[in-house]
Amino acid sequence: MRSKPLLSLRDVHYVYPNGTPAIRGVSLDVLPGQRVALLGENGSGKTTLARLMVGLVRPSKGSVRLGDVDYETLTTHDIAREVGIVFQNPDHQIFLERVWDEVAFGPRNYGLSPAQVEERVGTALHEFDLWEDRYRLPVALSGGERKSVAFASSFALRPRVLLLDEPTKGMDYGRKRRLATMADRLTAEDRTVFFITHDVDFAYASTERAVVLRRGRVLLEGRTRDVLSRSDLADAGLHEATAPLLLATMRERGISPDSALYREVQRRVEAVS
Amino acid sequence: MSTALDAFRYQEEDTPLHHLDPRAKLLIVASLILFLWLWWDLAVVLLALVPLTVLVLVGRLGRPLVGSLRLYALLGLLLVPLNVLLHSALTFPPGQAEVLMTLTPPETPLLGGLAITREALIFSLLVYARLVLMLVATSVFFLTTSLDDLEALLLSLRVPYFFVLTLSLAFRFLPTLGEEATRIREAQVARGLDLETGGRLRRLWRAGIPLLLPLFVSVLRRSVRLGEAMEARATFAYPTRTNTVDLVVRPGDVGVVVATLAFLALAFVFRVIVGPA
């Protein structure tokens, strides 16, 4: 049976105050427990769609619903409790003097008890390997570490939908894997994680559903493995994921999928994706 | 939505005022401000209104100036009552001026005998009108002078390139700073910072540190990166450099300068003959 959507977007349009259309009729159901990749070229509307989903901007036309409730009846503050976002630049949110306080900022905003805050912050810090840094000054951390602080800070809010804008940009492989593990943990709790990204290989390895935007419209949508293996991805300014491309090339060159070589390559590329 | 800042931000238009040599524009605006600053009466205010209205009409500046009306209204609300009280007590006290309203009876300790006098009211309104006209004149200059022209103007006035570049960078990064502030606000709201409920002061208080500190850090990081990028492109490496805009005097510019000087001369003569209002 199909689960009830956490978020539903129906024919959503968004026009900037200067009259430029950014989103042109997007309809989308966000189901619980999914890892979704939101892809597209620069200026395709990915970040604007994310801002609409978090309620930071409201649709010029169409509707966004959180469960059965229309966003029109909710404040951004109400929505942020259920739908979180981490923007590209961690410096846009870091302002406290200890990593611990920075991660505790969100839970404290919602008036959680000290014990709840402690539990959530501790879990988030361990999840992102920041426990040892908990008393350090966040602005003095490296770029990747500051990004992890931003993730931990939203993770601690436990939103039902979490959107991560360009989460892998400037991150080493280890941190990318931790990010994927965090997404697994959230989806196991029936929460949904959106990766807004240009990193096709990360999306291929770490998500099961992909939505590709082009000029404010949904161009492709479906299973990530199907969407990111399509040769017409170039129309959306993207390249095919490396793993399926490599395997398809081997098949074209007559190497059977049953052969030991093919299986060896498949195992290795999927392990490092 | 137009804001008070729009009245000081360059608006691209194809008008004679926009094409005028920035040195001529500076002369006009500086003369008007000097004129308003030197004398304190109604005749001066009325005289200054004539060229200002012409400039606003020629430069098609009505719309951006309307955005600044709120700023001027706020300025008036702050300055006029304060000025009236001060001048009624010190410059034009009751006994030397006509009392319009008594505020405290004479027997009140410390603040006894406070009143509003007619002369103080007129004087304060004139001070306010002069200030607004000076600001409008400054607006006219900034609304019609592009950053490239402003840089060329300062360089032609022998201002060191280092200061010109610093000033121009500050202006160029204002919109970026605005965008950055919006992003920071959104990032904090997404973490549950409530900026929607409660009164304006309460929201401002809540927003203060979470917005200002990241903005400050972000600006510092950006400055360091920009400085490095500029050094990597040989900024200040050589004493001589070429410029995008080199100012050339055209006949129209000369005409405007002559007209401005003539207006000033006439105004001075008028002011001396007619005397204070």
C-alpha cells in the first residue's frame, strides 16, 4: 500500500519579485522514509523549490501541504519544526561560541527540556564525528567541519523532511559516507532526506528516488538507478552516473554481466560511489 | 518595494542628467548644499527648491525619491519636536518670543515654565526643511552617477586609488550583503528561530545576534578572499594603471557649470539685497 505523503506540492509556481519565473507548475509527493536526490543544472530552480518546501517563500500559484494541512495556515516557524533545511554555506548559520551550543540552538528554540536537548545534541555530535570538538569555537573549524556542524544542527531538530542543499560540496569521502549513514538512520525512522546536488555519483549511490529539474519544471522523476542511467541527462546539464556508464560500456564491448571481470568491476565501483 | 536606500542607489536611465560629467554634477550638488548651509531662512529654502525640482524632473527621479519619503518623515518626527523644545527654551524663550503653548507651569521644579514659542517652531521647521533638501540634493547625485563615473570623479580629484577602490568595493558589495543577510535569516528561521510572532521590537531583539554575527563573520571571510584574489591579479602592484572611464569635458557640461555658477551668483546677490526672511 502506498504511504500517505509527508509533503504534497500541487501545480506549484513561483515568480521572483522582479517578475522572473523560477518554478513553473511542479507537482510532487514526498513519501516517508525515502532518500531523494533533487538534481538539475544551475538556475533550474532546485534551491527555490527547497525554499518553497520549507515555507521560506510561498507559492505564487498552486499549493503545498504538510500532511493534510495547507501551508497557508502555517507560519514558517511551524513548518521548520517538520521540514528542515541546511543551506550550502554553513557560515550563514553559525554564530555561537561552542559547537555544542550551535547544535543545541534549534532544539532550544522549540522549548525542549534540558534532558531532551542533551540527548539530541549528543546523538547529533556523535553521528557527525564532532563529539571531540564539542567545546571548540565553530567559526575556527575547517570548511568541512563547519558543514558537519550545520548538518548536526538540523539533524538535532529531527524534522520529518530534511533538505540538504549541496551537502557534498567541499567534503571529503569520509564525511560524504557519514552523511549517507545519517540519511539511512533518518529514513529508518520514516523520515525523508532530500539531497539537492550536482553530485550525480553521490546521488546514484545514496538515494533511491531522483527528481531532475529543468527551467523550473520536473524533467525526469523516478528510481535513481533508472533516472541517472539515462543518456538524455545532458539535456538537464548533468552527466550519467559513472558506475552505470562504465558497466554499460563494458556490456557494449561484449563483456558479459555474468563474467567474473564484470562482477568484480561492478562490486568495486559501487563500493566507492 | 522601494526603500529609503533606493534614494541613494544608482538608477540606470537615459537622461541628460545621467550623461552629465560627474564633476559638473558634484559642483551643482555641492553648490546647493553650500547655499542651504550658509543661510537659515525661508527665501533660501524656496530658492533651492527651484533648481532641485528641475534636476528631479530632468533626471526622472520622482519614483526613487518617493521611496525616501518615509525616511524623511521619520527624521522629522525625531528632529522637529526636539528642536522646538530646545529652541523654545534656549534660543527663543518666552518673553523674547510669542508663546503658542505652555507645557509646564512656572512653579514646576527644574522644568518650570517650559513652552513652545512661535519663532522656535518656525526656526525648527526651517532647519528640518534645509536638512531634507540637502539630502535630496545628495540623492540626485547618487541616483544619477554610476559607480564607474564616481570612481573616475574621485580619481580626477586626485583621491588616492586605494581609497577610491575601497569606497567603490563597499558600494558594489552592498547588494551582496543584502542577499547574504536574507540567506542568514532563512537559515536561522529554518532552525526554529521565531521571527514571525511578537512585536517588532521583540523580533528585532530575537534576531540580533543570530543574524549579525554570521553576517560579520561572512563579511570578514569574504574580505580576506577578495583581498587575496585581488593581490593574485596584481592590484596595487604598479604605480601606473589605466581606467575604464576617462572623463572628457563636453560643451553641455561647460554650459551646466556656467549656469550653476550664474544661479549661485544670482542667489547670493538676491540674498544680500533682500536680506533674511
